[in-house]
Amino acid sequence: MDMPARDGVVVVLTALPLEYQAMRSHLEDVQREDHPSGTRFELGVLPDTPWQVALARTGAGNNSAAVITERAHAMFKPEALFFAGVAGSLKEDIQLGDVVVATKVYDYQGAKETGEGRFARPAAWDASHWLEQAASAALCDERWMDRLPPEIRAQQASSRTPKVHYKPIASGETVLAAAHGSTAHLLRTTYNDAAAVEMESAGVAKAAHIAGGLHTLIVRGISDMADDGKSAADASGSQQLAAANAAAAVSAIIADLIPRDTGRTVDSIAAIARANEQPPPRDHIDFRGSTFYGPVIGKKE
């Protein structure tokens, strides 16, 4: 079956199977697309939008997330890339089920160890301004929750309505399940503005930066409080709830976006030159609305 024509493509990455399924439930007309390396993507459409969505699972960790980000960029040349998943909260006022839109991603494990102690050498990447603005518009009220599965929405309606936070996120290779260990101390003292912690966003952000101009946004649902209660929270179904909230939020953000490259293939070099206030190439003839490109036979210098 041929995929319906769409104006734009975005990529959504996830780490866990439940995160993948939460995002996949928002797509229609899903078809399999394999990268030559074997990485499997599914390409579907987000209903009532002009967008195709390429979905893949990276597995846990920043290294694999970086590799899959690069492959997604090479394969689809997307206008935007999102990571939708779960995370642990680092703040008491950010509770289970809340959504954190990362304004910045920290790679918190960069450091130098000397006889005098450990000295942090952080790397950080800011969120795409375009996508952050779209998130602010799409998630400004509770309408994004209309995209949740009925059972999840009913569950949250009977308890606490999730809040959306725009805060930095810390990313490393450690599963944080203790409130008073060395990693927790590092995050409190050196990355005090970080609202959540997880294991993939630094890899995604670095790969997107290297790709050059790839608009990227990390959206995480809070599944635990990054403390000794993590296992109990996971067993209670908090990951499913957090994954559903993150996927619904990402779907709402994508729906708010307008493809920016729709006319790129029909824009003329002369039109781009005029927009940039630069003279057009010398080898052209302007026919007032139609332009011939290439060498002009018999042209005198």
C-alpha cells in the first residue's frame, strides 16, 4: 500500500518498548522502513496533520541513542526530531505523570578526577527554539490530554491532573534509584536546575548538533522520583502512565507544527537569491516568473 502524500517528516525516538507502543498508538497507515544497518523504523501518519512520523526504538543509553539519531537523520532528513519517554523527577514539585519538556540537556557525567577531587566538565545543548515555542502553544492547556487513551485519561481524571514543566534535563549512563548517593549529590550540587534524569537525551542532542540544524526536542513523562521508591513506582504502572503522557504531548506538539520545507523543491535559485538580497547566478535568463538554469549556449562574456 502506498503511503499517502504528506508535506513533512518528523522522527520520534523512544528507548523502552512501552514508550514505543505509546507513541505508535497515535499513528495510522504504519509501514516498515529498514535502515541498511538493520535498524527498524516504522513510518506512519499522524491523523489530521500534514506529517509523516518515523518511529524507532534506540534501547537504553546515550551511545545507542546517538547512533539511531544519526541513522534517522541520514535516512529521512526530517524537519524535526523528538525523543518521547519516561524519566525520574529531581524536584519534589514535579510528580508522577507530569511532563517535562527539556529546555536544555546536560551530559552530567563529563568530569576530571584528581587527587583534589572530582571536577565537573559538563556538556549541554539547548532545545530548538522553534520546537520549544510549538510546545508552549500546544501544551498551554489540558487539550493535549484529549490525545490520551481513554483508560489513561480516566485514570488521571480521578486523581491528579498532570502538569507540564519547561526545565533542563540531566542525562547519563546511571539508573538513579537512590536519593542520597554520589550521583544524586552531583545532580543536586552541580546541575541544580535539572528537573529530571534519564539515559538517552545527551546522545540524541549531541548527534543532532553534529548533524547541523536538526531541530530536536526531548519530552519526558515522570515515572518515578529517582529515589529508593523507583522499583515500587515502576511496579505500580507509573511507566505506562508516564509514557502515555509523553507520547500524547509529543503528538500535540507535532500537530501544532507547520512544515517549513514544503516549497523547498520548487523554490528557484533566483527566488532564494532575492530573499537573501544577493544577485542571482550569472548563468541564468529571467523570464519574469520562469527561470532557465544552466549554461547559456552562445553567451558572450
